[in-house]
Amino acid sequence: MIKNRMVWGVATLLVATLFYSHSLLAKASAESAPTVESVYPGLSTGILRSAALVKMDKDTLLQGDGIEVKASFAEKTFSQVPPAFRKEVEKNLFFLLEQEVTRELIKRDAKAMGIPVDQPEKQMGQAYVKGLTKDLKVSDAEARAFYDSNKEMVGGMPFEQVRGSIEPFLLQQKREDAVHVHIADLGKRARLRLNRDWVKKQAELAFDNPVDRARRSGKPTMAEFGATGVLFILLFAVGHCIPIVVAGSSTAAVKRVMESSRLQGAGNWFRKGAGVVIAALGVYFVVNPFVVP
């Protein structure tokens, strides 16, 4: 009986050792593997930039600490869109996967921070961002440095008159940067790994457009936007710069713009409208806008 116990003990120890060794090898393999950004620059814009590209079975798209996405993710996504859009969705599956993983990791992180995750997603997101950025502040030196570098934007107005607008602007920038860095770090801490064969296929689909083909070819490329395209780009610029132009004209005008939600709304809608038209023109440009020598 003692002999049997010894045999079982040795067997258990061997299994545990093999399991631990396999885990260490998998971790070492992931750490030495190339990342999405190093192999496919520009494919990822967020949490998957630092994900390792490793060999996986075809039924698995992504693995990480406490997270796994199967190939069924694609079919589930296709089932939620009309058949007419399936081709476009197929080209953007990588982006959709990135959004799904980001959402899941944020939810997990929010829960660890004590934020209820069973509330509406928008409210949870607001609480999450607030929790990450509640201690951020803008110092007098930072506000002054921004003013000194951008005096032309306010028409040379005194610092004290525009300080109340500069500080909220810089604080918002700080918040966005802090959230971006934190979310990127979530991906690194989760040690995300992607199916390299699947990512290769997705990269080919995502980069299958005239802009990326021309950019990746390394050849000189001319983009012909035409007079109409230039006109709407100028309109977009005008809509975007209306507040700055007005601000540079007079102190009284600055005050009216700062206090009038109607003027701000008009500028927003103007540039949004021009942006929509530019987007529509972009669809046309994808068809026949480029000449590659």
C-alpha cells in the first residue's frame, strides 16, 4: 500500500512538473515572438499592438491570462449584420476583435477597481475613466507653457484672460493620454497572444485598398482628389477653425464664442457636415483615385 502511494506521488509530481514546464515554455515562446505592430505596422491602433503572434490551432484566435476568443467569434459577428455588409465586416474582423478584447479587459479592470459592471456600459465607462483620472491636474507652469507656444491661437490675448479655457483643454488631453496608456498596459499585463495565421489573413484583407497598397509598395504615388475634393477639405478646415479665427479678431468676440453654445454648435455641425461629405468622397476615391507610376 505504501508502495502504491509512492507511485501515485511520483506520478502526480511528474504531471505537475510537465504542466509547469509547458506553461513556462509557452510563456517564453510568447515573449520571444514578434508582435502585431512589428510585423504589421498600423494594423492595430490599440490594445493588440503589443500582442504576440504565435502558432495556434485554427479554432482559436486569441489567448491571454483569463481570456480566450474562439474562431466562432467571426460567425457570431457575421450573424449580427445584414448579408450585404458581410464582405466589409470580414475585412474589419481584426478591428472588431480588438474592440471586443478591449471591452472585456476594461470590464475586468473596472470590477477590480470596485466599479459595478452590471450597470449600462456607458455609465460604467464614465465611472472607469473618472476612477483613472480623478487625481490629474494642470499646473500653472503647464498652462503657461501651452500659452507661450500658442499665442497666435488666441490673437495675443493676455494669459489671464484665456487661462480658464486652456486649463480644461489640457486636462482633457491628460485624461485621454492617461486612459490610452492604461488600456495599452492592460493588454501587456494580460500577455495577449494571437493566432499568427489568422492575423496574416486579416492583415491582407485590411490592407487590400489603394491607399495601403500604394503606401506599402514603396513607389512614388500621386493622389488626385480634384477640385471638388479640395473644396470640401477647405470647407472642413474652415469649420474646424471658425472659433480660432473669431478668437483672433477681438476680445469681445472671444467671450461671445466661449459663452455661446449656439456658435459652438454651428461650428461643430458645419465641420461634421463637411466631414461626412469628405467620407463620401473617400468611398469614391477608393475606386479610382490613384495613379501609381
